[in-house]
Amino acid sequence: MTTGTFRYADPATINRSTTPFIKSWSKVDVDYSSFSRVSVSKPVHDLRSAVESSPSDFGVDVSGFALYTHPAKETAFTDERAIWSGYYAEVEALLREKLPGIKRVEIFDHTIRRNNGSAARRPVQQVHVDQTPAAAATRVRRHVSPPEEAEKLLKGRYQIINVWRPISHPATDFPLAFIDWRSTSPGDLVPIDLLYPKRSEPEDDGDDRGKEVAPAEETYPKTEGYEVKGETYGVVPNETHKFYYVKDMKPEEVVLIKCFDSWGEGLEEPWGKGKKGVAGWTPHTAFVDPATPEGTPGRESIEVRCLVFYEDEE
């Protein structure tokens, strides 16, 4: 176990307007938001030890996340085409192996984060959930064709799963922490618009992979040149939150993080058909582990976001 200081959305500074750029927002290309954050110190439990002592207490449908040892054939993660053609297939095979009943997987996005001064994407210190139910449905309609097939799949069970692993060395620096879904409540979640840089034709094909560029610091508070292309959940503090992390998580290990489930408990039409006891989301964040040794290499990681569709319920 360790202790972390976690940055939550400050409820007093959240704007719940539905008007873009007035409604609270975060930027996808830099760790910056229109709202303030509050820091809360919390204990962080070691997931390996917890799973060893009580394996049935954890899983994507139980706690909202699951840890596996599953080495990847792709290890460099420097060639975008190799990631798309090789690692994506590895991710799909992993999901089909670990989550029974899958009939279709659509991988729509990945992000590589490196904690160094030149990286386009760095670890994010803000407790969040990657997609709201509305954003999840939008993703299905964006990435599944023809449209009638997307509408059909929206009527069944589907999830968004983030497949997260370190690159090249253990993720001792800026490890990832996740909150046990069972320690959360719907009132913890605040819809936040996600801003993406506008891209000019022919560059704008709707796919941002491999096009990330770190913005200049003086542009952080500005919205010129950005557009709303997603919605995420900010998370406000709750004393019941229980955090886990994987100490010195290795590149051979992978975590499945549930961002959305149309069967998630409490979910209602038009977003899903909630079932009691089924995890619906996993708040997560990078954090500074005070036990990190001096000179530890900066964290490098890849997260792959996947739409996962299931066979029709009998």
C-alpha cells in the first residue's frame, strides 16, 4: 500500500451549462481544464496483493478493472502502422480470451503517453472516466457502419474497455490508479466536454492517432482552434472512494479498465438496461507515488480504447 494525492474536479467551479465552451471542458492534448481541481490524500491499495488474497472480488464486471499477465509481441510502439496492424489484433485476442460472449470488437483509438518534456501526450493527473453514456453511443454510431448495424448493436450489450499497459520498463513513475466501482455513486460524476484541436483538410479524417502535437503553454486556457468532439466524466471527491494500483507494473502486464457498460447498474433507456451488481464505470488517474525512487525513468504507456459488443441475450 502507498498514499497518493488525487486531483478531483472542484464542484464549486463546475459549469453545468449545455452550451459548448461555457459548459466545463478539458483538453485532450494537454492536462488542462476550465474548472479548478481539489487535491485529496487517499490510501492506495496494491491490486496484485488484493487479487491474490481474494481473486473473485475483482474483475471488469465486479470492480470495474482486471489485471492480467499477457506479454505483447509488439514492444516498441514507435510505428503507428505496426500498432494498428499488429498490436490491435493482440488486444482483440486478449479481450476475446478474457471476456466471454464477445461477438464483435471495434478498436477506435489509442494514446501513447511518455513522461518527458518533448512528449505530445503525458500522464494526466485528474480523476476521470473516459466516456459518458452519450459519448459511448456516439462512438458506436461513428465507428460502426452501416448506420442500421450501429442502431442494432446499440440495442444489445456493449462496453468501452480501455486496455492499458506500460512500455519498455515498469510504470513506477506516475502509476495509474483506479477507483473500485463499488465505492462510487452516480453523484460523483460530472459531464465534461472534451476539446480536440481543429484540423484542416485533408488532415482531418476524424482520426487523431499519430497526429498529436504538444500545444504551447500560453494557449492552455484558450479555446480558439478547438472543437467539442467528445464528453467525459469529471469526478468530484467522495470519502468512500477506494483506490488501487499495480506497484511497478511491468510491460508484460495489462489492465482492462471499464469506461462504459450498457448493462451497468442503474443505467436506463436510452443508454442501456442496467443490471444489479454490474460495474458501470471506472474512475482512474495518474498519480505521484511518494515511494518512487529518485532517478526512476519517466513512465511510458499505451492505452487502447475498444468498443466491445456481446452476443444477444438468450
